[in-house]
Amino acid sequence: MEPIDKPTVLNVSGLTKHFTLPSGDKVAAVCDIDIDILHSEIFTILGPSGCGKSTLLRCIAGLETPDKGDISMRGKPVFSSRRGLDTPPQKRQIGMVFQSYAIWPHMSVFENAAFPLRCLKPRMSDETELTNKVMLALSKVEMDGLADRQANKLSGGQQQRLALARAIVAGASLVLLDEPLSNLDARLRRQMRLELKRLQQDLDISILFVTHDQEEALSLSDRIAVMDQGAIRQIGTPREIYYRPENRFVAEFIGITNRIEAEQQVEASGQLVLQTAFGPWKLDGVPKGLMLVNSSMGEKIEIFVRPENITVSKTPSAAPGWICKVGAIEFMGFRQQIMLLSDGGVLTAQADANERFSTGDRVYVDIAVSNHPEKSTDNLEEPVS
Ligand SMILES: Nc1ncnc2c1ncn2[C@@H]1O[C@H](COP(=O)(O)OP(=O)(O)OP(=O)(O)O)[C@@H](O)[C@H]1O
Ligand SMILES: [Mg+2]
């Protein structure tokens, strides 16, 4: 579901930022980036370490001056290199939650949340109104009971909620979160993810979230932009990114570990056969996954397949039926991941946990294919298991 009819909260266009190192070398941290964040959506920038995520966020917040480009908030320009406009951070009405310095540890929870109001010019003179505003924001994030507690005596999740309360007090309709869950343990991370989604819906705010964790991005986001070396490689819903990656970088980054090179041939009977290093593959449909460079016959194509779309059996069965040897087995609870070895290379498959395989077993490979290639949404369906 694409929330296309919602108003745009943030528009970034042609944003570029280089850093110059002491040696004089230039680092292209952000290269010609275009994004639109819609009202009430969680938009995630997903990419590997060093790809420019934090720099992009800092440019949007006004903490870093871009070399080129335009940024506007609700249609109002806040940065424009052409027009020499650079609105200071405190006037952009953007909340920021950076786990490492989200809060002031020496202040109470109340004073941390009240900070944006204390900075107002002219000063807010009505203390009762200030208290009411702060307590309302704290109650929205269920922190009103901890108003007097010193902020350094909070858990990571509570600190994050406090930072969100401060963003609410500041009247922010867009909150930037730079890897806010990275300091939490796995269980708390999952819990905070759900909590964040609930809060975002309750508060009806937009969130621009940064992470390098694909599971976090897929579970939390309305839309994801996959970033690599300062540029955006694909923008889409979690399902589009997961099932229809548009290029090799996105495919590999989100965990499609099997890449099979093939040459297409058509037999006299009209049967399409892919010649691969693992053996021939008589194809009756389109492999569930991604096919790149599907140009003219005889040219090489690349097929990316998820482990969950490759199954194995000990008896000859479905296509392509390549014979492999079990190289390693990884127990994953209700499933097991199986590394398959052959002269053609290595594949990763999955099987039900109750099927018994041993290292060295000879097995037959079965790759799920879709029989409805004409349906454009077909690859957006859940993978067959
Ligand atoms: N102040 C700086 N001076 C020089 N280079 C910088 C500076 N800040 C960032 N960089 C470089 O710019 C690139 C992008 O850095 P950035 O911090 O935006 O990456 P990131 O995607 O947030 O990475 P991580 O996931 O590790 O936080 C990196 O190559 C980094 O080394
Ligand atoms: Mg970063």
C-alpha cells in the first residue's frame, strides 16, 4: 500500500555533500539525493556503514551544510544552495533522536522535555502552561510517572521515549532517528520497534529512520531507500525492496545470497533451458527472485534466489534437480539452512527442521518458480515454503 495521496512533509532534491580530508582528498558522502517524506510515514534510509546515512540526516537537520541541493519542509525552503538559504537547525521544527546524545544526563526528565520551550524567544512566561505542555508530551510517551527522575537513570528505551517527548514539545512533525536502537539488546530492540511504530501512529508524525539492519528496516518502515556510496539505489515499500530488488546491490544487501549465472537456450521443442555451472535447468516458469540482463538469447543472465526459495530432497524430484552435496547445516528453530556444494559452486537452501540431513548427503535441488510471470505483483507474494 503506497501512501501516495498524503502531503509531503520533507522534500530533498539534488542534495550533495563532500568532505575534504586533511590530505586534500575529497569524500563524496552524499551524491545527488532526491527523497520525499510523506505525512505520517516511517521512511527508512538503509545502507552499509559509511554509505552516507548520518551525513544525509545531519544535512536535513541543518547540522551540516550541503554543497548543493534543496531541502524544504512542508513546501517551505529551509536550504537552497542556489538561493544561498540555510535555515538554522532550531528553526526547522525537526526533532532529532540520536541515541548517543539524545538527552542531557544531568537534567531531570521534565527539564529535558521542557528544553525546547525554555529556549523560546521571547521566553515563555506562563510556568503553568509550560508544565501542562511538558506533562502532556510525557504522558503521550508514558513517561509522566518519571518526570522527576534524573535522565541518566533511565533505560535506553526510556531515553528514546524522552527524546521523542522533547520532539513533541518542540512541535516537530518530522523526527529524525539515527540508529536509535543500536545500543539496545535484541529483545528490547524488537519491543522498541513495535513501540516506535505505535507512538508514530498515535502522534501522527513522520519519521525518517536510519539503520544498517535490514530486518529492522523491513519490519518498521512504510518505505525504504537503500543507500550505497552516497547514492540511493532503490526506493520502495518493504515488500518491493524484498521481493523485487532492482539491482545487484539491493538484492545482495537484503540477503538474496544465491547468484546463479546462466545462458539461455531454446530446444527444438520450444523448451527454454538455462545452462548453468550447476547443470541445465529446464524452465517452466520464472524463478522466484530476480533476473538481471534478460536480453537476447545466448547472452548470460544472472538469477538471484533467496534461500527460502531453494529446497532440497534426497530423492530426484522437481526442477532443476541438480545434484549437490550437503556441506553444512545450520539449525534455525522451525527451519534449517543448508549449504550445498557442487562443482558449479555453493548454494544456500532451506528445509523443514524435521527433515533429517547429514553433512556429505547427496541431495537434489528444487528452486521455486512462479507460473504467472505476466502478473506484475507476483513476486510480491509471500515466498512458497
Ligand atoms: N567530518 C567528516 N570528515 C571527513 N569525512 C567524513 C566526515 N563525516 C563522515 N565522513 C565520511 O563520509 C562518509 C559517510 O559517512 P556517514 O557518517 O554519513 O556514514 P553512515 O552511513 O552514517 O555510516 P555508519 O552506519 O557507520 O554510521 C564516510 O566515508 C565517512 O568516513
Ligand atoms: Mg551513521
